[in-house]
Amino acid sequence: MRSKLQKFTEFASGLLPHETEFLLRSQRFEDDIKLSILECVNANSHRLKDQVDYDQAIDKRKYSHLKNWIVDRLQSVDVDEQFDWMSQLERRIMKDSIDIQEEKALLKYIKQYEGPIFYFAKLYELAEHYRHFLLIRLRYDDHRLVADFLDRYREEYERVRAVNARIHQATSEIVDQFSNNTSDTLQWEQWLTDVFYDETLDGFNRYLALVRLTFLYLNYRQLDRLRDKFDYLDQMFLDGRYYSKRLLLNYYHNRMLLHTKRKEYNEAVYYGYLSIRQKNNDYLLYVNNLSAVLLRQDRTEEALDILREALPDMKASKNFFNRVGYVAFHVSALTRSGKARNAESYAETYLAAYRSEVLKYRWHLFFSAFLQSLLQQEKYAKVMRTVRKYKLLDREKRYQKRANYLPTILWYHALAEYKEGHLTRQQFQQRMLQTMEGMAVDRDRNRLLRDLVSELRSYAPEAMRVVEEMVVAA
């Protein structure tokens, strides 16, 4: 039977904890019943399951009024809504179709502007277009107001543009390090940190700086350095500053990465599920990384559930980094759930259709999952053929410089050669140990190596003993 509050329940289920906390902080209700409903909404937003039912004895109109208030209140502080408003005005100005009420709202906003807002550069460029619109129509008073605004904030605008250009330079180097491991980017850390904490700057550049810092720390496996920055951002969201649902979902995703790094897996899963509560352009990325955390905790069925739900999004995505990642995690989840044959078939089908994309994006993750499915079926000869066909050992040599590198494919291949009789036990052990020479083994990498040893021990218990001792001693 359909509940009379089903629409409200569905609406409330999409709200995020920081949204409802902000709503509670900013409400000035005199109606205790409305407040009690909002408190229930807030409590439910923090839960991943076991939601509290809303009281059906309360007048349905109160739920309707509260829903409208929530929508309006969040829209009033949503920086993406503000960007859309400015973009719409810009289009209407350029097409000479802006109406009187829109002009009044824009002139009032410019007159009362104190800044810095999140999308300050967009506002400044909108004012530049509007200035031309006004002057040609001989509207001298309004033109003077807009021109004064432009003069007053010209230096700030030029600074914002310069910072944005330098962030792009940092981004190029950080992404290049991730893709090719060709540069050292730690020199950007302090400058990006200064940008993030600079409250005189626009929010857009500050948030870009944080995203680049997150990427940089991922490259160096140093996500712990984000903790203070995330706590700072957390408070801004609670205060309704720099809020949008898109940014909040991204924050939850990055928080998941941080807690994963700290081995706080329950917290990581919690934030991971929050990050996929609503879909956006990065939904597939968030699903991929949450599934990785779930697989690490042996919550394989949960990982499969969210991956299956995201299948239509994977097929529709134009981002092959995320698509290949999705297939790799799905293959791994199938293998771990005892469906290695299905995993093998899925990997082969995708590889046949998108060979060049797989080899360009996340090939190491993909082939690690693919070869794992073959090992579980004891198809050692096929492991060797696959490694040879796609020249994975040559690729692996170029890949070894990465901070997050693991010799997964090298070890899988060595095991296959040993099981097929191409290596003696001593040769196998020597091959395995050689891959660790010169490898910097920190605590995180040591844990991952132990997991890899544990996986391979089931195939060759005696032969892996020496390797295990080496890893433990590292």
C-alpha cells in the first residue's frame, strides 16, 4: 500500500547530513511540529539503513510546507544555483532579452556585493557584458554603478584569473605524474595549501586547490595530510558556505579515501555510501572507489550490488578511466564471489571490444583482475599467453616507479610459470624476491604485499614461504 507520505519520504531520503545539519542551524520555526519533522529528517539523513518512519498522524500539509522550505533554503545558499542564475542572465544580456525584474535583481546584487563569492570571476565577467548593454542604451546611472563595481574589483579579478592559470599549471604536472610518473610535484603542496586557506580568494579557486592537493597526496600516498583541510571544509559546509550538493558529494568521496588510507574502514564505507546517495557526473568514479573499499573488507555482495546498479551509468559514460575501472572492480568482485568463469568471460568480452582503451586507461588494474580470475580457475597457461600477448611485462617495467605500485602482474606471471613447470622452486622464489629489490616498502605497501602473498600462498604454499618471510621482514 502506498504511504501518503511516500513522496516526502523519497525526497527526504536524498538529503545529505551536512544539508540537514545546516537546515537545523538556520531554521527559526515557531511551529514545534515542523521542527520535530525536520529533526527526524536530520536523524534519517545520517543513517544508511533503518530509517525512522515519519508520523502519518501529522497534517500532510506540514510535510509539504517543510519540503518547500527545505528546497528554497538550500537553493538560497547553493553556489551552483548562483552560477546557473548568472549564466542565464549572461545569455539574456547577450541576446538583448533580459527583462526588467531580472535587471533589478542584478543591479541590486551588484550594489550590495561584498564578496568574495564562490564564482566571483563569473560575476565579474557578467558585469562586463552588462556594462556594454547599459552604455549603448544611454543608461548612465546604472552604467556608473556597474563600472564602479568593475573598477573596485579589477585587481581582485586579475588575481583570481592568475591564480586559476597557475592552478591549471599545477594540475598539468600532477596529472602527468599520475599518468606517466615523470615529475615530482610536492613543490606545489605549500602554494596550493595557501590558496585553499586564503579567505580573500574566490571559493572556486580554493576548492580547485583542495581537489589538486587530494590528487597530489594520492600520488604520494600521503592522504593523512588532508585531515585538517577536510575538517576546515566540513565546518564551512555546516555553515552553509560554498555549499552545493555536487561539492558535498565530492567531499564525502574524498573523505572516504582519507578514512581508507587511515584504515578506518567503517567510516570509509559510511562516507562512500553518502557519496552515491544521489547521482552526478562523478557517480561512476564514486561507485568504483566504494566497491574497492567494500572488496577490501570482504563485503563482496555489497560491492556487486552497487556495481550492478551502476551498470547503466557505466554504459552511458564517456570517461574510459572510470569505465575500465568499473569493469576491473566488477571482474574482481565476481571472482571473489566464486564466479571466476563469469569474471573471465566479462573481462575477455570487454577487452575484445575496447582493447585500446583498456591499454590506455587503468590497464594494470584491469589485467590484475583478469589474471586473478584465471588463476582461480588454475588456467596458468592462459595467464602466460595473456601476459605475452599484451606485453604486460614491458608495461610493468615502466609502471614500477609509481608510488602505489604493487608487483601483482609480475607475481601472477611468475606463479603461472612455476605451476606450468617453466621455473624451478628456487627460480620462482628468486624471481619473486628480485621484484622487491629497490622497492620502498612503507606500512601501507607492506600490508598490500602481505595480502598478495596470502592470496598466492594457496597456490604454492611451500614456494611462497620464503617470499612471505621477506615481506614480513621488509
